[in-house]
Amino acid sequence: MLKYLTLFTLFSTFGSTALSDTSPAEKHYKNATAYHAIGEFAQAISEYKKAIALNPDSPIIYNKLGVAYSELKQYDAALDTYQKALELSPMTAELHYNIGLVYLKKGVFPRATEAFERAIAIDPEWEDPYTGLGEVHLKRGDFEQAARAFKKATGFNPKRASAILGLGKVYARQRRLGEAIAAFEKTIDIQVDNTEAHYQLAQIYIKRGEKEKAAAAMAFFKVLRQTDPLLEKAEMWLKKHPDDARGYNNLGIVYLARRRFADAVAHYKRAISLSPGLATAHYNLGHAYHKQRKIDLAIAAYQQALAIDTDLAIAHNNIAVCYIELKMDLDKALSHARTAARLAPTEANYWDTLSEVCDALGLADEAQRAREKQKEHSDNQ
């Protein structure tokens, strides 16, 4: 998906219109960017306008105001604001690009094309306008032009996921399904939780009659679609509350669901650094390691969770599972599995773990009783 530019390199990009560090206009601008960063766009707009009233010759402020309007889908206001910025700095590629994005969202494709092409003329080695141009051509059904634009973008940035995704959509529309699959898989290699790439991949597998692959891709697409709003909400929460341990833990949960394992681990560790006694963060860290098959690290994290909360049944169960997978310390696995089943006797999965440990240790009677409990509680769920 195309995104607005969120940063500009330096004020000097626009010439000699930089704001003084101590000016009242700069204070309003800083307030505005702070609101902007946490998604409070209405407040940001108010502060940008105050800054403009004090410094009406800064294209930077007009540009940022235009982005804020665009975020609120006030596209006409955004276009008016970008035009004012262009009057002050007509050779700034970012402004033309942002105008192209607005016209693309409005469905005014000729104007979007014109704006993206102007951005390219000013900065011919910047990949973003080529990606925008590719999206326009794709929506207009001009697949050859779209492919050329997307390939141009990837030529400047081989890891431009949105351009590779666009190229995959072109190939899919042209029924070049093998090439489309390769493009979508490459997109996923770059951005594992790219929702649209997984959807497009599922659709191709359906067309090819590859039912198992289609089902797997569609299942993960549904997870991504369900967690897309949670991701945005959790990320925004942390921008507003950067020292909230539970916020990092919650965002880690979302990342883990979306298979962003490194991000999940980093956020759980940050939660622990802020709140070492947060047992759920230690457990979740273990779960993330477990998903990555880092079993020793998983056991250590689960044990740390239990040092804080000895009654955390799921941690007992998962330690037992780890020892089963390692095929070692089965006596410890048995102890943890029994504890998990005692603490949460209606949880069928815990009885299943216990039966597996008992089978491995030759405890046939206990294994049978555990299987009966597992079936009883499975039927009741």
C-alpha cells in the first residue's frame, strides 16, 4: 500500500525557508508534528495553521498540513494546501508525489499520472513516484505501462514491497500465474505480514486448484485482516504511551500473530525491561522463542514466568511440551504436565500433553486416564 512521506530530509530541501529554532512558528510546528506522530490529525492541523499564520512562506509546513488533511480524507483541502506549497517550492518532487497520491485516492487518474510524472522529472531516481504511476496504470488496465513503472521502482529499490506486489498483480491480471506467485512470495519475504500479498496468493492457488496451499494462504490472510486494525491501534498506543510495559507486551502479541517474530521478541523484552515482574511478558517471550524452535530459550523464559507466577498453567504445559520435543528431561515434563492439568482441569490440551508424557514414560494407566479427560473436556468445548 502506498504511504505518505512522513519525513523530509532537511528544511534546506526547500531552500532558505527554514524556521528559527526559537521562533513561535517553530513551537507550533513542533506541537503539530507531535500530534501528527500520534495520529491526532485534527489537533495537528490546528497547530500547523498557527505556524503558517506566523510563517506563511514555509512549504514544509504547508506540505505537512496537506498530509494531515489527507489522513483525514479531506482531499480537496489537501490539494489546496499542496498547491500553496508548490507556489513556494515548485521543484520539490515530494509535493508532486503527494498530489499524485491524493488524485489516485480520488480516482482522478489523469491528474494523478501528471503529478507522478512531474515528480519523476524532478527526481528521476526516486522509486516512490514510479510505484504510484504503476498503481494508476494498473487501475486503468494498462498492464504493460504498469509493469514498466513497477520494474523501474524495483530497479532503484529491489526491496520496494509495494512495487513488487503491484508487479504481481499485473502478472495475475495477465494470467501469468507462475510469475505472479513469485512476485507475491518475494513481497512476503520482504514483508511477512503483507495482507494483500497473502490474499492475492490465495486467489491464485484457488485458480490453480491447489487446495491445501490456497487454504493455508487464506487462513493466514484472515489472521492478518483481523489483526490489521489491532496492529494500528497497538502501535498508536505506544506512540502515545512510550513507557507502558503492557503496551509493548500487547503489540508483541499482535506481531507474533502476524509472524513478525523478531519484532515480537524485541517488544516482549522491552516490556520486561520496563516491568520485570510482568509474568505474561516472560511467558509470551517464551512462546515467541518456541515458535522459532529456540527451545532452550523458550524454556528459560517460561521458567522465568513461573518464578513470578507459579500458578501459570499454560507455562507449565508449554515447558512440558518443550521437553517432549527435545526428548529429554521427561521426568520434569511429567511434573509440569501434571501441574498444568491440576491448575486448569478443564483445559483439554493440558490433558493431551500429560497423556503424551505418560506414554513416553510407559505410564499406561495414567496416560489412558489423561486421554479420557482430554476427550471429556474436548467434547464440552
